[in-house]
Amino acid sequence: MRVLFWYCDDFDWTPAIKTLPDVPEAEPAENRNTVVAFVHIEPKDVEAGSSSETKLVKNAKWLARKWETPRIIRFPYYLPSKLQGS
């Protein structure tokens, strides 16, 4: 798993196009004072016994306490690679 954590004073987005037909329409969102975790999953992260998810949650919660904010956003991203998780 690859993770990039950012603290954002403002983290906003407006959906441009709908790419998944069976998912509800996304609404614009505004987030203030937020920890954002950009997460890339690899195959070894979804294997039984992997501690990647636990480590991600613990690190995100630790940063939220450090930066004194209750808001955490997990933002999945795609990193072109031969090894991709599901």
C-alpha cells in the first residue's frame, strides 16, 4: 500500500462526469481542516493476514489527533504499475 497524507485547510471537489451507471449521482463537497489520505492498494494488501488496513487507520487517526481535526478523507488513486490490488 502506498499512502500520501496531506492536511488541507480546504479540500473541495465538484464531480465532472458520471462514469459508473449503477452508482448514485455524486454531489459537490466542501471539507475544511481535513486529513486526506491518498491510498494506492497493491495485491499483497488484500491478502489474508495483511496488516495494511490497520496501519492505514492507525496512521490516519494519529495524524487527525496531531492536527486537531476529526475529519479524515480516504481518496483512492491509481498508480500505473504491474501490480494492482482490487
